Amino acid sequence: MTDLDEILEAARELSRAGRWSRALSLLDAAGAGDTFRVALAAAEVAAESDWFGGTELSAGRIAVAAGLGEHWDLDLLRLKQSYALAIRSDGADPAVSAQAGQLHDRAPDDVRRGWARMYQGLIADNLLGRRDLAPGHYAAALRAGVDGADPLLEREALRHLGDHDRDGGDRAAAQTKWARATELSSRAGLVPGLLSQQILLAVLARDAGDEAGARMLAGEVARSAGAIGADRLHAQATAFLTA
């Protein structure tokens, strides 16, 4: 592993821990080398910061990376950005669905194809109002994550499959999937992801009538999310407490 490989991996670990500013500072200080790889990694960090922290960094970082080269992974970041913008605007933009389909069709490997399927499911679920179509995409993403040893993809798929289990009245299946997703978050050092999973476990506790346990979990999530600057998670936990 080269020095640059070490820097990129360290930045990704910092990002997973919710230390996005520190990760970007490390990448910005990387100096000479493969500037496209550094810029792509910075765009990935910025996308995580935007999603969990409510920042607006990814557009600029994606533009910098695009000026240095092109890669499927950069197109995935563009899709993530399009999806996030559509979610915030409550718009069912069919172009986002087409973007995900094109990404799937030209994915260079099964894991990346699985990530495209993951977003096809999210788009069906949250933008197109076709929740009936989403589980098939999530199941394909889950298989790709397990077979390709990508715990973050496996976690993401389990998270949303569990949501469908709960909506269908199968809280036991939701509990199993969400507990596994929580475990995967911990193993990967994905602190914001762990907190988002704990919110879901609080939802299940409330469903089961354990309001005290649900509020305790959500309160801890709110405190931890506030401490790391995960403003969106903090808002979700606070909304849960006031519901």
C-alpha cells in the first residue's frame, strides 16, 4: 500500500466516523500524486457530510473531480446528489430514475451494480411513490453486498428492507434486519450510520409500547448527533422526541 493509499483510507475512516472536516483537510493537504483519486475521495467525503450534516459541499467537490477525470464512482456521487436534491424538493423527477438505470447498465462489477440497484429502490420508494417496486431492488443490492463483501451496501439494503417489513406488520423481521444493520455500522466505524440505526430501533421500541426505552434511545441519538455535527440526524431524533 502506497502513502497515498494510506491517506485515502484514513480519510474514508474519518468520514465514516463523522469527522468530515478533518477528512477533507487531510485530503486537501495530500499534495502531489494522483490528483483525481484525491479529488474523488474528497467528493465522497463531501457527499457524506451533506447527507448527514446538512452541508452543501458535494457540488463543488464533484466539479473539481470532474475537471480531472471521469469514473463510474463519480457518476454514483452525481446520482446521490440528484437524489438528495429531489428528496429536499419533494419532486418526482423521472430523470433521476433514468440516471440510476443508466448507472446500473454500465456498472463495471457486481458490487457497483448493487449500489445502482440500491438507488433504484430508494428512488422508487421515496420519489416515484412505487413502494411495491423497491424491495426487489433492495434484495438485489443485499445479495451484491453480501457476495461482494461490501458491508456498507449490505447495511443500507437491510435498513430499507426492514422498513418494508415494519410497514407490512412484521416487526420481528424488521428487528432482525435493523439489528444486523446496526452491527454492520459498528464494525465499519460508521458513526452517523449507527446513530441512524438507533433511531429505527427507537421506532420499534415505541411500536412495542416501550415509550421510555424509545425516548431514552432517541435522546442519546440527539445528543451524539449534535456532538458530531450530524444536524439532519439531530433533527430526526428531536422530531421523534416531540412526536
